[in-house]
Amino acid sequence: MKALLASLAALMMGNGLFAQDETSADEAQSDPIEITVPEIGSEETIAEERDQLDELITQRLRAIYDEIEGLEGVSVKAQSGVVTLSGEVANSQAAEDAIALAERVDGVILVRDSIERLRDIESNISPAVEGLSDTVDAAIAGLPLLGVAFGVFFFIALIGHLLARWSSLWRTILPNVFLAELVSQAVRVIAFIAGLVVALNLLGANTLMGTILGGAGVIGIAIGFAVRDTLENYVASIMLSLRQPFRSNDHVLIGDHEGVVIRLTSRATILMTMEGNHLRIPNADVFKGVILNYTRNPERRFDFTLGVDAEDDPASGMETGVAALKELPFLLEDRPPFAAIEEVGDSSIIIRFHGWIDQTEADFLKARSLAIRAAKDALEADGFTLPEPIYRLRFDQSGVPVSKAQKPSVKDEGKTAGPAPTDGDIATDVSPDEYITQTVEKERSQGGEDDLLDGSRPIE
């Protein structure tokens, strides 16, 4: 009995082991394995989506063409992103517009042009006539607003014109006629531009206004570079009219040009030269140049040089010449004449004499001329020699012998001094020459251009 029970137990244990082994094998075979299996029917799905996209492209383009005049007859066929356009249009421009619209639609790969251009008279003229008719209708409808805009423009421009012509106002406010005219012209231009801007704003043409102003700015810059010299001269005229560097009838030296001022105009300074000729100097040159005014201070100094022999006493010569100058009645007493040695040469000693005159009482050239004469006569009368240039010559020793000439001594020969000049010898008219002044006054009295020189304003 025990043996039977032991056999049954062993059999049951063996079956349990076999059952355990079979369960482990089954579990190993049931683990998941990731395998990508292609989805059945994917190519057909892509084709369907492509067909749907082609249909959407076709519907979209047909809707667009139906809304645009002249493109209603265009037919659309889309296949795989390739759009074929056919049908009839009036001209090539309409066909190009249809193609351009098709190329802008998403999903379009290529556009094939099969559109027929009719180019008949009716199809091409009718849109133009209709457009012209619409333009005329719009213009007629906008006439009231256009009239208001023109009215505002002319009103503002008229106000500016009246203000610009109010010359008495500008001449009262501004220092001279030139600036008054300049400001009046500026007021006129500003009023014109302001009226134009307001009128364009009323018409809603802001873009056009910006284009006009931008173009005007570019043109202004180009003109500014082209007429740079003219603008420079114009600005110089303004500055000279404000600064007043000289008066009419002033004797001036401007650069290398000397003369008496006739007038200052908006373009040039007009001088009467000492030879009686008219001289026009551009105001830009006057403004940038060096101006020497001889009239501003009537007291003027002249000078001249005389030479005495190298063996003479220069101090005695200076004393003799100065004494002669002091005897001249037209020299200023409070500014006594004087002399100085300027140079010692090979054959002479150069002495420079100086003297002062009042140009309102004595002519400069006449006074200087008589002073030279007086000093020369005094030196010669006192026994001084005014030597000529001496040149030393050297001869070869083998040449013909030449006897050396002895320089005569003035004092050794007992040269007698000449008579001293008398007052009657040097008393000559030195009154100022009034011819140039009278000519300038005559020229100014004849009128002509406005003079920017104002005697009532302070001079610079």
C-alpha cells in the first residue's frame, strides 16, 4: 500500500515538473516583437489627398477669375499640382495676370499657358472706355471737394502774396531793402507751399504730397550744387548788407582793386577806379577779401626814399630833409615828419622820409610829390650829392693798361651849395581832386540798382 502511494506521489511530482516546463515555454513564445508592417492602401490615400488638393486649387482659381473683369473666360484644370489654363482673354496683359495669379496659389508646382489671346477691337476698347467713363464719373462726383481744395489753395496763396507786397512793413522791420525783398519772397513761397499742402490733404492725396515734397528736396539739392557759386555770392550779399564794411564815396582797396565805392548791390560791389573806370567785384570776393579803407581815417602817412653819397653824413642829410618837410604847410603839425636810414649800398646811403597829411585838405599824390621835391632841393642846396649807381669793372692785367680815374670830391673841389628853396618855389596847389567824387555822386544820382549801403546804420 505504501509502495502504491509512493508511486502515485512520484507520478504526480513528475507531471508537475512537466507542467512547469511547458508553462515557461509558452510564456517565452508570447513576448511582443516590434515589427513595422506597411499600412495597406497608403498610396491610394496619397492619391486621394492629391486629387482633393487639385480640386481645391481649381475651385480657388475659378473663384478668383470670376471676380476679376476680363478673366471670366479662363478655364482651370489642375492635376498633381500642374495647373493648365485655357480659354479666351482680350490681350496678352490679361493672360499674364491670370498666370501670375495661378503661380501665387499654394500647392501649384507648374502653370501651363494655353490661353488664347483674342486681340479684337471690342474686347480691348470696351474696358478702356468703361474705365474712362468711371474716371469721369468719379471726377464729376469729386468736383465739389476739388473746388473747395482749389479755393483754400488760392486763398492761402493770396494772403501770402498780399503780405509779400506789404513793402513798408518789411522795410520797417528789417535793416535794408535787400533783406526786406528776400523775406517778402520767402513769405510768398511759404504761403504757396502751405496752400498746396492743405489742398492735397483735403483731396486725400497724402502720398502724392509726400512724393512732391521728396522730389522737390532732391531737385533743390541738385540745384544747390549746380549754382553753388551763385548761392555763395547771394549769402555774401546778405552778410555785407548787415555788416556795412564801408560807405559810399569811401576810397578803398579790396584785394588788388582800388577805387571809390559807388554802391553795394545784391550781386556785386561797384567801384570807380582812380582812372575813372567802373569796376564790379563779386560780393563773395569782397566778403572773403582784405579791405583797406583810406577814407575811414582821414590822416594818412606817405613815405619816399632818397639816396646820398656814401661819403656824406647821413645824419646831417636826414636833418636837412626833415627840416625841409617841416616847412611844408600841408603837413600835420601834431605829427612831425621824420627820417630813417633804410639801407647802405655800395655807392649810396638810402634814407626814407615820412610825413603825415589830412586827406580832406591835401591830395595824397600831390602832397607826396611836393614833399619829394622839397627834400631833394634841400639836400642838393646843402651840398649833398644824390649819386647814380656805380659799377666796378675789373680788367685782365695782360690787357691794355688803363689809368685809374679818380673820383672827384665834391667838398674838395669846393662845390658851392645851391640856393635854398623858397616858399614860393614849393607852394603849389595840393587840394584834393574832386573829379572822382563828383563822378561818383553823379553816378549815384542817376539811380539804377538799389544800394544796400545805409548811412544811418553803424559801420563795421
